[in-house]
Amino acid sequence: MKRFGRKQIREAVDFALQGGQALHVWDGTGWSRPGTPACFRRSHLWAHLFDQDAARLEATARRLGVRVIVIQCRGLPRQHVDLCGKPLARAIHETIQEQPDDTKGM
């Protein structure tokens, strides 16, 4: 899994399209819409976990501790699971960061 910063969504999607798992992290403070789950309303960091392999995506989300796994944009290049809270903290801990980004120090 490789971590990407807020402005690197295109790079994250491309990395997943090449067979990797991409963690796209950004500050979601103050952003929500009706129906936003409580975890996201409480969290200041949000992420997409992009992966074109749906079975691997689901297995990773489960391993990270996601209780209700919803694969967004299934079958499309932006196929992902949304992360926040403890699962996101676990994912950040696991990431291999090859380039500095705006999530450094989190």
C-alpha cells in the first residue's frame, strides 16, 4: 500500500490501475453532506483506499478493522473503500511513503 496526499488523487488512481493499493488521504474537517456516517463527521482525516482487485480491497479493509465494507465505484477506475478513524490510522501506519506529501507527521 502506498500513501498519497490530498492533491495526488490522479496519481493514486493510476497507481491502483497499475495493480497497487493506493491510500489517498486528506483533511475532511468541516465537509459532510446528509447521510455522512458519524465516523467521518468526527474525524479530521479521511481516505480512499483504491484497488482494482475487489477481493483484495475487501480483505484489506477487513484487516484494517472496517466494520461495514462498502466498495464505492465498483468496477470503475476509482473503485475504493472510504476510511476514517482507527482503520485509517492503521492504514497510514502500514503505508510506504516514497515521496513527501501533505499527510506527513500524521
